[in-house]
Amino acid sequence: MARNPLLEFTDTGIYCAEGKFYIDPWKPVDDAVITHAHSDHARWGSKRYLAHKLSEQVLLYRLGDIQLQTVEYGEKIMKNGVEITLFPAGHVIGSAQIRVCYKDEVWVVSGDYKVEDDGISTPFEPVRCHHFISECTFGMPVYKWKPQAQIFDDMNSWWCNNIKEGRASVVVGYSLGKAQRILQNLDLSIGKVYTHGVIENTNEALRRNGIQLNPTHRITIDTPKEEVRKGIIIAPPSSVGSPWMRRFQPYDFGYCSGWMSIRGAKKRRAADRGFVLSDHADWDGLISAIDATGCEKVYLTHGYTASFSRYLSEIGFDAHEVYTLYGNDESEEDTAPVAATQADDPVTNDHNSLSFGEGRGEAGTL
């Protein structure tokens, strides 16, 4: 009699019945293994959490007083006879792919990932497996990223020009991942870096974890506007159009997102500049990462799941869509709903188009 798959897709999350744990559950459970600290993957309410050690302080900052165990990359942990190992995902600081092994069956849950080394996150490492669970946020050929060095050359030139013209520079990116990536790649010979409180709280949590970040200056009510104009401000998406941001007028603001590659996204965000910078893999990155696993089957959790799974099937992969509650994290939430539409894209946005169990048996088991 064939046994059930080692990992199953349930209405609570990705479940390992043998090990009695969930990976990135979206409902409270007894044992949660977490890929990274973004809000769609790390949710409050579970009894016990396991994550990479560099996620520790951010998870405590975001989720409060939780029971948290942390491990290094490559360190093996056993849960009820099932082996768990974390490998770098390259998405944000502390992000991990979860390798789950029992007897002769190996699964890898990637969480979110990118394959370019951003200089601050531990670079993505392909992991061989039989079954690979992958995102495909940018799983369309139109999404192909330029090397980040080109993006930051452009950003630093924009910053210099704003100083010459007496305008403040505000660059917008999410507080965990994008903000630190921006910070570490700015040319600090130009000026100081000022931060919104939400950004600085996350920076402080990462510094408590031993991460060496470039110097920043928290903006308070007493921060002189004239001094800020000589530097650059890193702010979260929630600050766009707010009284907090308007206090720095005149200013230019640049939005950092993979969705900035779509026609009209910059205009709808009222951004002066759109910097195409994403912490998710692009089309080529997704395909290369999946191919490097040598997997027998690939499961797509969020993004352009229908069209990407069709493409993977056409080139020889056994690809499947699965429905999850991932993909609405802080990383792109302000732009994705309006950017990835038929008006801007050559295809329909088929994000998470299947429900549990559709064509795949009971409880979404594959």
C-alpha cells in the first residue's frame, strides 16, 4: 500500500503528518517551522516555532513573546523521526528553504527566494530533492531583473541630483529585506541615511541579532528638515502620501519593487522614480532554481501559478498548482494588486487560481 506524501497541503498550511509539524502555517498550530519573518509566512498564535537564528530578533519583535528555537543553515533537527534542515533562500536576512527528509523521500519548501546575491542576505543555495515547493510571484517572461549594481548606480545618481536641486530623496521599500538591501548598497559618501521608525525598529532587531548594517538616523519630530534634505530617507510603503512624508517637501520619491517593471505601476503609485528591485526571483531565476533541484515534481504556491505551471509542464516538469495564503506579504502589497492586471500585462493575472482539492484529491493532497 502506497503511503501518503511526506508533506500535504491542508487548510491550515503545509503539513508533515510523520513529523507532526507545519511549515509556514496560516492558522495557529502546535509546531510551526518558519521560512522567514514576513507576515504571510510567520503568523502569531502557534505554540512552538523553529526558524533560522538570524530571524530570531525580528520574529520576537513582530510576534512577541513566542517559544522560539533557532538553528544554523545546514544544522539537522529531528521531529518525531523526520529530519529537518534549513538552507539559504536569499530572499531576506534569515530566510530559509526547509528540507524535510523521511526514509527515502525528500521535500524542499522554498518559501520566497531570489537567486541574485544582494550582499546582505545569505545567498540562495539549490537543494536537491524529489519534491520542490516554489513560489512564482514573478513567473512570467516579462519579468527579468537587471543586476542590482545597475539599479543602485541609478539610485545614487538620482540622490545626487536631488541634492543639487534642493529636494529631499525618499526611497520606499518594505521594512524587512528591501530596506536593508537599499541601505547596504547606497553610496554613503553622498550623505547620511535617515529612516522611518518602522524601518529603524527592524534595523535595531537585526542589529541585536549581530547583523552589521550601515549607520542610520531615526527620524523624529525634532529631526531638522534641512539636514534630512542633505541625505536620503528610507521609508515603508505605508508612508506614501502621508503627512509624515509631506513634511519633507519638496521631495522626490522612488519606489523599489519588481512591479515597477510594469507599465503604469509607477504612475499609479505617484512615484517620481520607479526602481525595479525585487527580493523575489525573476522568470529566469525561477526556472534555474527549479531545474537545479533535480526534482521529480514541483508545486507552485503563489504568483502566476496557472500559466507558470503550464509552461513548466511544456518543458518537461511535473508541475502542479496549490492554493495557499502566501503572497500578500509587506514586500509588494501596495503595488501588486493594481500592477499585475490585464491592462498592464500581456496575460491575465491568474494568482492562486485553484482551491484546495480541485483535481488533486481530498484535502489538496498531491
